[in-house]
Amino acid sequence: MTPRRLGVACVVLAGLLLSLAPAARPAATGPVATIPIEGVISPVTLRLVGTAIDRAQAEGARALVIQLDTPGGLERSMRAIVQRILNAEVPVIIWVGPTGARAASAGVFITISASVAAMAPATNIGAAHPVAISGGADKESMKKIENDAAAFIRTVATERGRNADWAEKAVRESVSITEREPVNLHVVDLIADSIPDLLEKVDGRQVKVAKGATVTLATRGAVIKPIEIGFRDRFLNVITDPNVAYILMMLGMLGLFFELSQPGVVLPGVIGGISLILAFFAFQSLPINYAGLLLILFGIVLLIAEIKIVSHGVLAIGGIISMSLGSLMLFDATELGFRISWRVILPTVAATAGLFLFVVATGLRAFRRPPMLGTSGLIGQTGVARGALAPQGEVSVQGELWRAVAEGEPVDDGSPVRVVDVDGLTLKVVKAATPEGTR
């Protein structure tokens, strides 16, 4: 083949290859959508990210910027979020910010899965080693979990063209780095002081979206449109906070206890039932340790027993200790941010113990007090004889006339009497001492 023919063949082959390669399509002309994601990664976070991606796609947004600040969270929710980002038809940009924010544990996976990953100054990323929750896995199981997480993050990093070796170290060795190092290590793409600065710096970049398509970002000067978080999502985010879920559970148990101890009051039962249902809903999204829950219930039982059994405070102290330990153990993944603050535990345990001791003690005192109504309530009352009792006659007690029988010595008309027993509608009385100053 002559050199001329060879050159023509190369040109034709290059043209065919270019025609088969997916062309970079221009970015949408809409605004840039933004949403802040803060706190522990949970099913509520998954719902927020999914809603944001759907809205950004429906509104033709040029890109979706997720402002991320998280200590980590649940592995199942994290994987679902990464899947949504990888399959999004709109470019998803993760910005770890503002200054002082972090992307730890599950946040590392989410950041690496982004079309563009950026960090604000004085932020950090890393420490993605998996943590076993709800009972603790054995060594062999933890090794399997670690290998699975390492393979997953390598796959995501390779798909996005990022440093897969560092990503695997973040899982296996819990390495963590500040915002300057990730850019040099090709973990993230750039550093940006703010979202407007971020949009200026990513303008013109070509990024991959769903189905292998390539999009050229046109973000310089774009309108920034925050995605409003609805009341439902804000409410769910609040009640899935471990501190709030804990308070709801304690309030629910107190409300039901008061309703059962004082039937007919209604309001404590209604509040208690609603609080418990909300607490159980929150527990679906939280790593509950059932040993901690049982300790809390056992502590309440001990507080009730303290009122009925003379223990000189031993049962009450045991109940308070049991509730405190149960509160500390209630959530089984403190490394991921699932913990109850001491500022919540101490006043809640003290208030619960105080209310139980006060209410139950008051109820028992009322139960032991002599009845003041009905015929049995007449025993011990004093009255005045209306006519001589020899031994039968009538007496006036509490302003009412009763048939009476004098026991022992007869009673003169007008003499004071004291009721000692009740036989049907007849009172058994004895002569009482004449009050001083009377004749």
C-alpha cells in the first residue's frame, strides 16, 4: 500500500471512530439547583437526595450541587445515594462545605461518586472504615464487610476517574486528609471557597452522567436555585435525631403509664401514644440496641417497685442507674454520630424518676388513706344523739339523721357520740367525750 493510500485509510478510520464515540452534549440552560445535606446519613437523607435529583432533572437544571457535611451514617442509605448519583441524568456536584465541614465514613463514598467533587478550605475527608452496629459482628464477618466496602469504593472511584488506591486505604486503614491533599492525590477535583466560586471553576468541564453520556458544564453566571425542603422532610429529619427519638420514647412511656394509672384522663394517653408511634418510626432508621431499651424498661420497673417495697432507696438508685446505662447503650453506633447527649440523658432520667416516684407515691398514699365517702367513711366520725339511746335511737352525723344503736352505756339526748361500725343503714356508736367548754 502506497503512503498516500495509507494516509487516506487512517483518515477514514479516524472518522469512523469519532462517529461511533458518544458526543458531548451541551448542558441544560436552566438554573443550578442546590441542596444542603447535613448530619448523619439515614433514610431521610436518601429521600432528600432522591427528591433533589428528580427536581433538578424535571426543571432542566444545568447541575445539582449538594453541599455536604456529614460524620457518616448507615451503609444501606449510603449505597442507595451513590446509586442515585451514578444514575442521575443531571451532573451532580458534591461540595464539602462550608469551612469546617467534613465528609467522613459514608460521606467519602458519596463524595467520590459525584460528577465533580470539591471541598471548601479547612475541611477534611476520610475515615471510611465500616462499623458494625446492633450487636457487633465477629472478626470474620467484619473482614467480609471491610472487603465488600473496599471493593465498592474502588469501583466507584474507578468509574469517576479518581484515586482508587487512596479510596481503598480510607476504608481499610481509616486514613483522613485535609482539603489541600485530596486535589494532589486526585481524590477530589478542586477547592472552592463558596458555591458561586465553585460554579466559576467547574465551568467548561466535561463530566459523565447516566448511560455513559458526557455533558459540558456551563455554570458560569448561572442562576442558583435552592431546592426547598418540605415540611414533611424537615419533620422526619428532626424526629430521626437520636436525642429527639429518645425523648419521644420516654414521653410516650410516661404518658401511657399515667393513663393506665389514672384511667379516664385521656390526654396523657393520647400524647403518650402519638409519642411512642413517632419514636418507633424513628427507630426504623436508627441502629437500636435492644439491651439498652430493656435496661430503660427495667429501670422504670425498679422505680415502681421502690414505692411498694421498703428498700431504703436501693431500688430507686438501681432504677436510675439502669435507665442511665440503657440511655447510653440505646444507639449502638456512636462512631457514626448516633449518640444521645449527656445534656439530654441527665435531665430526662432525673425528670422521669422524679415523676414516677412522685405520682406513684401520691397514688399509694391516697389508696391507704381512710375513705371519706359512703358508709365506710362514717367510721370514726362524731355526731350528736337526737333523743336518748337506750340502746336504740337516732343520731345526727354530718348533718344527716341515722338510726343508731349505743354500745356499752346508754347515751343521753344531746350527748356527743362516735361511730365505731356500720351495719347496713344502722350506725353503732359509743358515747364520746364532751368537748371542753360545753355542758
